[in-house]
Amino acid sequence: MNLHEYQAKRLLAEAGVTVPRGIPAFSLKEAINQARELGGPRWVVKAQVHAGGRGKAGGVRVVDSIAAVEQAAQALLGKPLVTAQTGPEGQHVAALLIEEPSVLLREFYLALVVDRASARMRFVASDRGGVEIEELAREQPQAIASITIDPRVGFLPYQGRQLGFAWGLEPAAVQQLVRTMQAMARLAPQLDALMIEINPLALTAEGRLLALDAKISMDDNALYRHPESDELFDSTQQDGREITARQFGLNYISLGGNIGCMVNGAGLAMATMDLIKLHGGEPANFLDVGGGAAADKVTQAFKLILSDQRVRAILVNIFGGITRCDLLAQGILQAAREVGIHLPVVVRLEGTNREEGLALLRESGLALITAEGLDDAAAKAVAAAAG
């Protein structure tokens, strides 16, 4: 689960990281009031969306009057913001962050991420932060430093001092960097965070290190331990189908193709999408209905897939390991009759009682296309979508 910048900064500030003064606003009136409360001659109006590249897309505006705050807020609130990370549809702007501006001398990049290869938390850092960090990582990977945290001892101050002196910081700023990294290292396990990113971590004219922008991503699998996540979750930043899927215990991600996929098991779902691509098709979604694939879940899965107007065919790929294939077939038939499917549906069953399940599908009288094997199923689904 991704957090907005204003949420991430609040959590970082509570952990001891220095952030600029700023107040979130959810309406035009609030934006004006927050600017007046902050005071000063200039403000930064920042659109709050779960995507990077806001500055280049016009989502971050520096203004020098209350009237300009109002104009910026009016231009952003309630509108989609299209960045390099959102796709052409953009992300809905439901909140703004009104913030005091800062005079910067240098910009750095600092992130704490889960490194699955080493099963460790790892700091990723660069002395060249800002909007071009992705290009820097691709073109000059040697400019990116990496610091692994040993879970037995945790983050050690000397690791931060080494980084700070390598960046050429003055001793006082080095100590601020160490405190910032210590705070991030404490906060990550408290939030079950997959990533805490500060970009840029800015050195100001006064010699302070400021978290000028921040992102936090929490592990969805650990949200049950965080009741506060309900308040942090922003439904406007997710596809409505993904929210519905979560309510029914389904794992759904919209992908934009025209072949709806319903599969039991995440690994099998990935393989299914790969085979569709191999045969020249485009999957409309990732959808894992779980190992049991009970009839009610199958019904909801069909409803989710059919709610996507781009879908032209559906591929059901079920491996009957925990549940018998004949019971799975009955669930598919029940769901198909209840939902009223009018698109081609390709079904591949494998596992216990496979033949009995296929027989039920053939004798149902419904327009279901059975397949022998995953490759055959993918080819038939692509052909059906094209037809």
C-alpha cells in the first residue's frame, strides 16, 4: 500500500526526520487557509498522487501570492494528473500539500528498501538526487551507493558517516544524515515498509538536511497488523475493480489488454499471462482466485472481469489440487449462469477428477471452449479475442 507524500512526511517527522513545514488540503478553501496559516511570501502547491514525475507534469507549482495558490489549487484538485508513471489516464488529485519553499544547495537521493536477494534491508543512495534519478540509475549505475543492514546489529552510525563524508558534507550535516538514516531504519519495521524513499534529500542554504519529498510503501500482507492503514488508504488512487477484489479476498490487477484471466495461484497466473503474450495477445488483468476457487469467488471473479469493457475473451486456467476439478467445474457453471456471460470463455482444467470436470463443461449447453494444456488454452483465448 502506497502512502501520499504528506502522510509519509508526517510519519518521517514523528520518527525524527526533518521535513519542510507543510499542511495537506482537500478543497480549494482549505488550500487558501493552509497557505495563510503557513504565512510567508511564497508557497509550493503539490498534487498528492501515488506516482512520481509530478514536477515535470505540472503537479508541483511554486507560487508567490494567495491568488496564485487558489489558481494552482483550482487547476489541480479534482483533475487527473498524467505523469510518466501513471499512463495516459493519469491519477485523480483529491489532495494537495501546501508547503513552504526552501533554498537548496544540493540534492541527494536516499531510500531504504527490502532486498529480497540478500533477505536484508538496504539503503540505496546517490549524491545526485532529484527528478532525473531513474535516468541516472540506468545510465550511470556506479553513481548509486548501496549499504546493507545486518539484521543482527541493525543500522550502524559509521555506515551513515561513510556515506556523508563520501558526499563531501560538513560534519554537522553528516550527523544529520546519520540521524535521518537511523530514523528510517527504525520506522521501516514499525510500518512493515517495503520502501521508504526520500528524493530529494536536500541540503539547504542554512546547512540543514530536509526530506523535500518522500514516499512510503507498506507491505499489503502485513496490513492486518496496522489498523491505522484504513485511514492512510486512498481509494481514489486505485482501480475500482482492485478495491472490490480486495473485499472478496481476490488478488486482481488491471493491465489494459483484452483477454480476461481467471487463475488459481499467483505463479500459474504469471505463466498464463506469459503464454498469452507469447501467442500475440494482451492480458486484461492478473487475477488469482486462490487455491480453493470456491463458486462464490469464481462468480465475483467473472463479474470483475466483465466489468472491464476492453475484455473480448476470458481464459479460465484452474489446477485442481486442493479442490477437485469436477467441483471447480460446477462452480464455473454456476457463476457463468448467474453472471450471464456473452463472451468466449476458454477453460483449461488440470488435476484431480479432470475428465469429470471437462465432461460437465461439455454437457452444460454453455458456449465454453475447453482446452488441452496451457499452451492450447492460451492460443484459443488469443484467437477468440481476435475473432
